[in-house]
Amino acid sequence: METYQATIEDLEGVSNLFNSYRMFYENPSDLEGAKKYIKERLKNEESVIFVVKNNQKYVGFTQLYPVFSSISMKKSWILNDMFVDLEARKLGIGQVLLQKARAYALKTDAKSIVLETAPDNFAAQKLYEKNGYIRDTQFYHYELSLI
């Protein structure tokens, strides 16, 4: 397996995974929209994407977005997206992606990595907790929907 930071040359493979990821969360398939979205993130350097390839096939990705803490005056990363192709599950790819994200966060002198997952995504919760992520019980999460 090969793991690395994606570039524009990976647009097709990452877009296919990103489209599958969105469908996993019950959104309709929109490969052209996925390509446009990923292309903008890569071109504008608005996110960091790591991919895993197995025998030249894209089998997993994670996407990190930077945020900044006024209190600590440091950067943090939001691990916003992580997906492993259904056929490649149970091969440790999620673990590899989390390790890559952690190494990158340390390299960029970040304060933390934060993420959210669905309450019923037990497999992901188990993986995150195994890797030292702690479920927040001190703060409430609020969202103002604008669409």
C-alpha cells in the first residue's frame, strides 16, 4: 500500500472516493460535483488530502481543514472526511490514514485534530478511540443552517 498527500494528479481517484463517501452518508451520486469540489480544494490549497492506493487503486482518503484557536494561538486540523472503499475495509487503511493525519498535524505544530462522526458509526468510533481521540462531553455543538 502507498499513502501520500494528494495533488491535482490524483483528482480522478480522490473524486471517485469522495463521491462514494458522500453516497455513504445518503447523498445522491454527483461525480462531476465531487470533481469540482476536490479540484477547488486542491487548487486553492484549502485542505490537505491524504490517499491510500493499493495496487494502483485508490482505496481510502482523508481530508483535513485548518482552523485556528484564538485561545491557544495555534492551528488545529478538522478531520472532516475519511472514507475507505467497501472492498478494502478491514485492511487497516483507516488506521494508516489516522496515523498520516497525526504525523502531519505534529509536523505543522498543530494543537489538535478534531472530528465528528455519526452516533451510529460504531466502527469509526472504536477506531478513533483506539487512536486516542476522546469524545467531548464538555461542550455542545451548535449549527446554523444557511441552506
